[in-house]
Amino acid sequence: MKQFNDQQIITDVLAGQKELAKLYMNAIIESSCPKMRSVIMPIHNEVAENQFKCFQYMQARNLYPVDYAQPQQLTEAINKFASL
């Protein structure tokens, strides 16, 4: 049986959390029932928190490096969407 290392495991967990968040969000925006939406929203928030914890775990161990935007890129993005 194949053994998975820590990076493979946490990468799989992160991918699963991302997909769950998408599925719950889709259920929320497609639901016309306020009660159903109110039930699903806290679950979605919990999944989003778990996803962020996975990301932080990976980033702290240099398993998910992040390239931060330069100030000029931020200004361009702000200007692009300011007129919407």
C-alpha cells in the first residue's frame, strides 16, 4: 500500500475543503428557502475556516508559498474595478 507524505495529505485536505466550500456556496445561492439558507450558511463558514487553517498550516511549512501583489498591481486592480 502506498504511503502518503504530509504534503500530499494536507494538499488533498485543502483541495477537499475548497470543493466543499464551493458546493455549500452554490447550495446557498441556489436556495430559495430562507430556512435552508440559514442552515447551510454556518456550515459553509465552518468549511471556509477549516480551509484557511489548512492554508495557514501549509504556508507556515513553506508548502504553499504566496506571491504577494506589488503596490502597482493593487492600484491597477482598484482602478479597474472602481468604475463597476
